[in-house]
Amino acid sequence: MKSEGLFNESKKYFPGGVNSPVRAFKPYPFFVEKAKGQYIWDVDGQKYIDYCLAYGPMVMGHANEEIIDNVYTQLEKGTGYGAPTENELKLAKKIVEYVPCADMVRFVNSGTEATMSAIRLARGITGKNKIIKFEGSYHGAHDYVLVKSGSGAACLPDSEGVPKDTTKNTLSCPYNDVDALTKLIGSEEDIAAIIVEPVMGNIGCILPQDGYLKFLREISYENDIILIFDEVITGFRLAQGGAQEYFDVTPDLVTLGKIVGGGFPMGVLAGKKEFMKQIAPQGNVYQAGTFNGNPISVIAGLTTLNLLKYSFYNTLNGKGQYMRAGLEQIVEDLKLDIQVVGLASMFQLYFTENEVKNYIDAKKSDVDKFDMYFHNLLTNGVFMPPSQFESCFISQAHTYDDLDRTLDVIENILNEIF
């Protein structure tokens, strides 16, 4: 197999043979030849229905013609200037129009950069040092948020090379636990921010319980804490205004990525004007980047957002409901003790009999069974993220025939596994 040979050669040049850990799976990952619409092809000629979608950005499907055409036009004009462009302003206006908390924006180059900048801004606004994150949440690969699951200040770095002194100001709390967060805030001073994935998409797909996000809004107000929604996954995925529109809760700051770049590297920090105006050069919180507002990413993102009308979400989220209903019917028919989760155009199966409300619940899943499930999906032409602890996504390009074929494949696989 050509993919196997490429992987063996890649191990000589890339740590673990890949450029991001999530891409690695045994015995070797397939190497991509091309992608179009809802499909992706590997170098060995195998075609897959793609529910990974580059981990979420491809809401329109791969190689959308309108996005490609506009990018080609921009390429002929140049790929980077180190100076402002009108399209940056157009994209910023679109984000402000759609996202409830967004009065002003700062374009960056990744979700990691956006969350790093949001935390720095929150500290600059408040003059305080500590942040609260939730167990199992992922906010990028910078030091302050690479923290093991654990309680309060007992957290330790989750990666070698991260000083303990760096993470001493990062407090961890179980998600969906009102009492635990109330107790943590009551026992700690100097808390600058709470950063949260409104839907935890990096531990599978864990939804907020009824009223939980409103509780976060209230307790942060009461304690002069900046509330940051990390919507790198949910931004423009759940609704035009993301999770804050979907759940009707408005944070102080939001970080965006993935869909906002239209398939190109892009991140956004946005929020209320009183906070955002403290970013340099207007304020004293420093943030900069050579490729901030890169014209290629900007035109791809602007084209994408122009396509995301309310009718678009009605259609897309209907496909998500159809997929989850089909999965629930399979689970019921086969009498399986596993969990179907998701919302809008996101879905996942947890291989556990327990309801999944937080990181500890998710970690009870049978990862060996999930691994069997994943590899059997690949064999049958369906590509989903290779980890139990990721979300699956549906795009505009997926058809109901794709969903039905996928459900048939899943039913057969689950019947064999169990």
C-alpha cells in the first residue's frame, strides 16, 4: 500500500510520522490524494465519505467552487501584504453582524493563537492572573491550557516542557458541575477568566446541561471574571452566531477558528468594545502577527460566511438530526448500552453505558471497541476521526443517501462488535 510506504518514510522526517498527533493511528494513517464535496480519496485510490472534515472547518464540503474561485482571484493579486485590506473590514463586519458578543475583532492565525490572546487580554483587563478551564477541554497547544484533568490548583502540566510555574495559575474544574465551580471560585482569588468550550468538542461531544452556560454567565458577572467562549469548533457550526446564539448566552470574549477561515489557517479573537480596545495599538495588551488578516484566509472566510444563511442551518442541522435519530434507532434495535450524542450537525457515539456529562464520564468509554469501530468504518469507506474523544461533523455537501449508507455500515459494524 502506498500510504504505508509514505508513512514509513515520513517517520524519518516528522515526529511520529505526522504533523499533528491526532492524525496518527495504527497501523498507519492513510495519506490523502484529494477531496471534493463530502468525499476524500487516499493515495491508494480508496474513496471515503468524510465526517472528519479536517476536524470541522469544511462546513461547505471540500473544494467548494465559489470559495476556490474567489481564492484564485485573490492569489493573482498577491498572497500577503503586511498592510490592511478592505476584505478584512468586510469580514470583520460580517462577524460583528452575526456573533452576539462581537463589537470588535482581531484576526490571528489559529485557534491556539486566539485562545492564548484571549487569556492575555482577560488578564490585562482585570489585572488578575488565574484562569479556570474545564477538565478534558482543549484550547490549543499553548502552555497555560495544557493542563491535566484534576481539581483546582493541584493541576500539573499535561506536556513535558511546560513549567509548573506556568500552570500554577490554571485551575481545572469538572464540566456541568455547578457546585464544584461555585466552590472553586469561592476558595480562590485573583481569577481573571473562565474559558469554556460551550459544547466540548475535543473530548467527543459533550453538551451543556440545561442552564449551565447561563450559570457561567451569572457567576462570572458576580465575581468580576471575564467569560471566554472558545468557539473554534462551534462558531458558525451550530448557528450563524455560534453557540452563544444557539444557547442564548453572551460571553465577554469569543475565540473563533476553523469555519471562519473557509478551509485556510485562521483564528479570531472578538468581544465587547470596552475590552477589545485594550489591545495594541489602541491599548496596552500586546498582540501581533505577520499573517494576521492574511488575504487568502480572509477571502475564503468571507466567501464561506456569505454562504451561511439561516436556511443553510435549517438544512444542515436537519441532516444532523436525521443522523442521530438513525443512530439511536440502531442502538435501540441492537439493544446496546452505548450513548448517541450531539447537536446541530455534530454527532458521536460513546462506547459506554453511562450518560456522558463530563470528562470523567467520557473516559469510561471502551476505546478498544471504538478502535474496532473506526477501522471497520474505514474498511467500508467511511472516515470519521480516529479517536473516541473527537466529534464527527456533517457538511452541506452530504446527502441523505450518504447518511443512509453510513447508517447501514454502522449497523453492520456494531452488530459484529457486540
